[in-house]
Amino acid sequence: MDEGWQNDDYLIVFTQDESFAAMKAYRFDHYLPGYTLLGLRSWGAFIVINACGVMFTVPTLPLDSSYVAPFGLPDQISLEPDEQFAGKIKWHVKPVVCGGDPTDKTNVSWITHEQHAELVVWWNEQYKRAGAQHLID
């Protein structure tokens, strides 16, 4: 795993083995079939490629192919490490898509990658069960 700042984005880029393990943990086969996980962009979006090799970002919540957006990594990635964020993922305790305030410092928690996978799956299940229109107030 390689992580750090690339301009204004904090990127986490997975090795191939890490990608396969993360895809299983995040249940990509269920939520985003046909996409391969490359990493994370600024903690709130996955960097993925489709079967044709086209790169996109998709929010971690909702993790749904209808929300993919074109994205391109620079040819030369030069990540500037930042020890205060190494091995951590920024998580909104109440996700923004569910009405959480992204500017409220009490709505932010720094979690491990394992916790992130669990929370992404849990919140996506809640989102799916309740229906997006009922979660967004």
C-alpha cells in the first residue's frame, strides 16, 4: 500500500494482493460487480477500473455503479507521505449522504482499514434497506 498527498487529494493505492483482499472485505462482488478496486481518493471515494480499463471514482456510500465518475491518475504519481494519516481513514460518524455534517469536527473519526470495510458494508446495507430517499433529509 502506498499513501500520501497528490496535490489536494490524499490517495491510498493498493497492491494487487491488497486490492483483491479489500474487494472481498468491501463486498465488491455484491455492490460493484465488474469493477476492480485500485485504492481510495480523499477517504470518501474508491478509485476503480472497469473491465475495459477505464478509471473512475465512486463514493464509498452509496457504493453503486450509477455514481461512478471519470477519474484519471497522473502518469507519474508522487505521493507525499503524511505520518498523521498513515494507516488511517477519515470517516464521518454520520455519513454526509445520510445527513451528517462534513464540517462538524465531532462527526469525524479516524479508523483502521478493517473498520472502514465493516462500516462501508454496514452503511451500504442500511442505505439499501431504507432506500436513498428515506435516508437523505
